[in-house]
Amino acid sequence: MSELLDIKGRTAFVTGAGQGVGRQVALYLAQHGAGAVVVNDFHAERAESVAAEVEAAGVKALPLAFDVSDFEAVGAAFAEAQGTFGGVDILVNNAGNAGPTSRLDDLVPFWESDPTEWRRWMATNYDGVLNCTRHAMPLMVKGGYGRIVTVISDAGRVGEPHLAVYSGAKAGAAGFMRAIAKAGGRFGITANCVALGGTRTPAVADLIPDAETEKRALSQYVIRRLGEPEDPAGMILFLCSDAASWITGQTYPVNGGYSFAC
């Protein structure tokens, strides 16, 4: 275990952790000294499976199945985490995409969409971040310590024409994190974002179903491969650690060179 990235027995709460990037974040935190990891997913069996992996690493785990867009359910989950582990020190807002029942095969131009369609993008990617942060921060303020990392997308930095509302939701989450960084700094809380490029997750598999589609997509990447969950999970681990204690209000692209930061 790297001492520099030691999580020092703290309690972490990872949303959307039943697969993909969230699962890898939960495992990295467990492998680097977390005292406990709350594993959220909309699907109970996925949360329980990852929680079992965390426990196999010798770390306490609490699987909780709920929808991050449900304010009351989020509040109940954080109350359970506090009752079980005494508080929450680290929040990773990873749940995203089109929510628990992602549908990426019916995308239409924004001007052909309607508000009902918009809600499935806003609910998880923006409202969910607000809900979880709202319930985590009182515990962090009380403890005088906190790390909040929100997973966004390069769509929120550069825009994607077929994902306009998603792009806006992710950009909004990044702006919200900057505000939280300013509000939380005096309480020992940092807040940052990690922006993903195309990463090999179930949602991306729906968009890139075959080798030819993948080849065309990778023509836009300087590093000619899709990201793996370990790629962003390493940056998230760093931002959750004390190695990043003087970093807040920032967005870090982990994107294989799809776009370059200013």
C-alpha cells in the first residue's frame, strides 16, 4: 500500500459503485486503507457483489440500493451510513449517464426532444450530485474533514451534439463543485471533478458495439485506446487522499487526449 495515497481508515461513500468506474474506485479505496466503504447502486445485487469484494480486501462494507435522484432515499442512506460507521469522510459522486435504466439507443437532436426526456439526464447527473452532497456535507462539517469527488464527462467540458442535456448536466455539476469548494474549504472539505473520455463501461459498450465503431471513435483520441475503469479510478483515489489536500475546485480530464485542458 502506498503511504502517500493512504486513506487512513476513513469512511467512503461511492455512488453507482456496482460496476465500471465506481466499482474500481471502491476497490482502490479499500486497497489503500479505507476503514469502510459504502457501496451504492440502483440494483441491490450489484451493490452486494462489490461490497463482498471490498470485504474480501479486509475492509468493512455497507451495500445500499437506492436512486440518487430520490432526495429522501439519499437522506436515509446517509443516516444508515452514519449509524453504522459514525460518519462519512469521502463522497464520490459517480452515478451518472441516463440513470438506473440507461437507454442510449434512442438519442435525438435536442430540438426534437422534450422536457420529459431531459429529466432522465438531469435527475442522476445533476440532481443526484446535489442530493448526495447535501446529505454528506453536514457530516463532513461536523468532522472538520471531507473529500468530495464528482465524476463528470468531457461532454461537460467541450459539449457533445447528441448529448446536449447530458453535457449541460455535467457542466452544471462541475460548476456546483466549484461553489462547494469555496463554501467547504474553511471546514477542511475539498471538492473536485474528474472528467472522463470514452471509458470501457457498460454504458459505453452500448455506444461502441463493435470493433469498427471503436476504431472510428478512437481516431479522436491521442492515446489510441478506450480508457479502462482503472484510469479514472487512480485520479479519484488521489483526490480522495491527503496527497491532494491543497487541491480544490478543479476539474481533471482523464480522457486519453480526447480534448486538452486550458
